Amino acid sequence: MKSHLKNNYLNYILVIISVAASSLLKESVLKLSFQGMWVWFVLLLIFPIILAHVVVYCYMLIMGGSYTVSSEGIVNRLRKLKRSK
């Protein structure tokens, strides 16, 4: 287990960043059930060669989740933050 985590820590960091971005940005939508999260991490442990985002996208295609980010929304949010300072 430790060797797996040592070899694939970047995949897990990518997953954490994706989840954090989806919770911070109103323009993004990430729909995963609690049970789906377990399936997701089991897939990552079974197939360590596959990148984390590929596993997530495949899971979403199969289980019906979705993840979208609007670049226009992100730019508008950054402009509002700049104006508010």
C-alpha cells in the first residue's frame, strides 16, 4: 500500500485539486455519490497505471455523474475578486 501511494501520489493530488476546485467554483459541478467515491478509489487502487482523472471520467460516464467548468465563469470571478480589492 505504501509503495502504491509513493508511486501514485500525483494522481491523488490531482483528484484532491479537482474536488477542491469543484467545491470552490460556482461554475463547476461535481456530482459523485458517497458510494461512488468508494468505487472510484477502489478503481484507483486496482489500476494504478491509469491516471486518476481518466478513472474519474470513466466512472462518471458509467454511473452518470458530471463534472464541468466554465472558463468564462472563472475569468469573471477573477475579475470580481480584482475589483473588490
